[in-house]
Amino acid sequence: MQRILITGSNRGIGLELVRRYLRREDTLIFATCRNPQAAAPLQALAAQHPHRLLILRLEVTDAGQIVEAVTAVRIKVDGLDLLINNAGTYAGRVGDADPQVTQFGALEVGPMLDMLRVNTVAPLMMAQAFADLLRRGHNPRLVNVSSDAGSLTMWDGGAYTYPASKTALNMFTRCLAHDLRADGITVISLHPGFIQTDMGGPRATLTLDEAIPGVIRVIDNLAPGDSGQFLNWDGSRVPW
Ligand SMILES: NC(=O)c1ccc[n+]([C@@H]2O[C@H](COP(=O)([O-])OP(=O)(O)OC[C@H]3O[C@@H](n4cnc5c(N)ncnc54)[C@H](OP(=O)(O)O)[C@@H]3O)[C@@H](O)[C@H]2O)c1
């Protein structure tokens, strides 16, 4: 049984990952979201797979809720094989986001820090909180869903806070890969593709159906030697 936890799983990439991992009979999925009551598609999946899908409430910036999530997972399993830090925010959609985080001249400290809390600090706190369960997992993997917008090589300006939040997340991936290598935990940053979700918007180049099988293939094929890498949804490396 592969034991998987996915954050931000009520819509977009997270929900599609849940759907596709559920198609495998040997998976037990902890799907977290901020508001389980309002997560209708996730609830429908849980009704179909009551023994393999557990929905947990988790606002990823809330330290108390992270502790509650760890406790809830520990009641069910003694180890975790895959943690996908997927929850993230663009404060709007690509090309139409809050100027307070995207536009030089309109930037505001509060909204910028809010974004960094979600996209950068929360995945690290999740890693810290779930490290013991991952240590007890089989071929344990920690995937930080990053973005090629966080690539210093590829990004040529604009948007400010979101790309910076992913660049910093990538550094946390490197730090975590270093610290967790001795425990056998493979840690990567993953660019899932530019996908048509609420965040990516209709002009994104890929559908969920096109990109997510690739994302899952990359995760399936991870080996300890990949730890600390920044990988693309098609398996290629993203330049830092
Ligand atoms: N779509 C793309 O083209 C693209 C490209 C590169 C990287 N990514 C990354 O992929 C990940 C998923 O993106 P997406 O396209 O699926 O975005 P999305 O459709 O906007 O979904 C974002 C998910 O994150 C959750 N979330 C946001 N803030 C949260 C918080 N504070 N606590 C818990 N959950 C929170 C949302 O929950 P609520 O419903 O409660 O808001 C939602 O489930 C993000 O990390 C994003 O940066 C996306």
C-alpha cells in the first residue's frame, strides 16, 4: 500500500493527483484542503473510496492544523511514502493577479509575506512535521511543487513575489535534500507544467489530462540520486 499525502487537493493539480492516484488499487491517500465541507468533488471521491481516501482539514500556514494532520495520519499509518506539497497561491491567476504582490510601485509587505508563508515557508514546515513519518516510509519521497517561474535562468522579470517564492522554495528543497539524504528520503522540486487551472488560467499551454500523467511518472521514477533536483513534468531538468 502506497501512503500518500497531498496538500491543496480540493481543486486544480491537487485534485487531479488524488483522482489519478486513486485509480491505483494499492494507494491510501490523505487529501488535505482548507475547507473539507466545501470540497464537493473530493467528498464525492471519498464516498466512492471510503477506505482509501481520507480528507483532512489543513490550512498549510496554520502550525496547529499541521500538528493535527500529523496526528490524524499517525492514527492510520506508521509511515508515509510520498508527501506532495502542492498547495500554493498566485493571489489571482497568471496575468491577472493582485498588484500588491506583482506590480512594482504597488507592492505591499503584508500580501507579499502572506504569499511567502503559503508558497515557501509552509512546505518547509510540512516537511519538518512529517519527516518522522517519511523516515518510516518505503522509498520515501518529498515533492515540493515549484514552478519554472522560480528559475533564475528562465524568468526574465515581472510578477515579483510568486517567482521569488518558488526560487526560495527551491533552496529549501536543496537544504532538505541534504539533511534528509541519510534517512533515505528523496526530495525534489517539480515544475508541473503551465496548466489550465484556476491559477494557470485558460491561456495555459497544458490541460490537467496532458500534464498530470507526466507528473506522476516523474514521481514514480524518482531514485535517491535525484534528490535535490529541480525536475520538469516531462522528466527533464529545469535550470536553476
Ligand atoms: N497551474 C499552473 O500552471 C502551475 C504552474 C506551475 C506551478 N504550479 C503550482 O502548482 C500548485 C497547484 O496549483 P494549481 O494550478 O492547482 O492552483 P489552484 O487551482 O489555484 O489551486 C491551488 C490549491 O492550493 C490551495 N491553497 C492555497 N492556499 C492555501 C493555504 N494557505 N492552505 C491550504 N491550501 C491552500 C487551494 O485551496 P483553496 O481552494 O482553499 O484556495 C487549492 O486547493 C501550486 O503550488 C502552484 O504554484 C501551478
